[in-house]
Amino acid sequence: VKANREELSPQQIQQARQMGIESVIDRNRARQDAEDLYKAGAGKFGTDEKTFNAIFARR
């Protein structure tokens, strides 16, 4: 079963091996995900499970 998420292609895996993992990481997206998770969890009373599920299911 494949979820609606972005997986590394064989070409991206090879690129990561040759150039380092930084070549396939989107730091801006990772930073935004971290901010969204904080706001949905530690940054508020209770948690917003919808945000957690959306981010973890897609990455």
C-alpha cells in the first residue's frame, strides 16, 4: 500500500549517495513542518492530530 507521500526515486538515492543527503532534503519544507508540528502540539493546549497525521503520512 502506497500512501500519498513523496518517496525518493532511485535517481535521488544515487544522487544522495554521491553528493550527500543535503542534495535531496528541502530544508525550507523541513523547517515549515517543524513549525507546524510545534504549533499543533507543544505550542498550544492539547494537540492537533490532523496536522501531525498529515505531515507524518506525507514525509
